Amino acid sequence: MRHDFECKAFGEYGMSSLTIGPDTQVTLHFALKLEDGSVVDSTFDRNPATFTVGDGSLLRGFEESLFGMGAGTKDAVIIKPEQGFGQPNPSNVQEVPRDQFGEDMDLVEGLMVSFADAQKAELPGVVKCFDDKVVFVDFNHPLAGRDILFEVEIIDVQPAQASAV
């Protein structure tokens, strides 16, 4: 018995031809790397990430760098600080009285500490330097001022699901 049919390319089965833009849901693997190649975060060794464009999961600069990519695309782009985590703001380095830290706390430069802001949200900071009277804590994002290499592999792009109201 002979069947007359045309074989379709792999991409035509199960993969959307939709490209990333507003109103899309994206499933991808990603890696964030610093200039020296060290990996800050990656999903390549675990389950891929899924997000809807504009939902706040990714910073706008990272999101916009994906626009126009479709399923099967692999790419790497440099995200400048202005599109990523911003430039360090000197006013985000705060002088905190040493007595705000427990006497038994071993302070060291680079120690991550956490405070509650006025809305009771956690506000992490990094100890920059200290003496017996004050501790200088940097509340800038640790990646502020850094170029980030954003490696991606787009697995799927679908229309965004309408949120239930």
C-alpha cells in the first residue's frame, strides 16, 4: 500500500513559528555570565524557564534582546548595565551604626546582610567596610555596573494566555 504524503520539516511539527514579542509566552534555557566567563545563573543544567513577555520575570533589556527570536534559536548577547541591572548608585551605600548588628555577628567585607524596608520587604545588602562604630552597606544590585553575557536557547514561543479575572 502506497501513501502519498509530503514530509514536513521538523520545525513544522509541535514548534510554533511565532517569534518573541509582546503578548507571547516563552520557554527557554538561559545563562547569565560575567566578562570573565563565570556563570551567575543558568537553566541549561535543569528545567527550562517559562515567562510571559511583560510579566516582570525578566528585566526589560533582557526581554527586548529576545524580540524576533523563535523556537530553535540559540544566541548570545551582551546586556549593558543601562539595559540590565543599572549603574551603581553611590547613595545606595548606607552608613549603618555598628550596634544595629549583633555583637556576636562576625562582620567581614563581602558579607550579605538583610534588612526590612518600610514595607517589611527584604532588602539585601553587602558589607563594604566597617569599624567599631559604623558599617558601610552597599544596597546596589550585585550586578550593577556590569556587562552581562546573556546566552539563550529558545525552546518554544506561544501566544500569551489571557489572565483570568
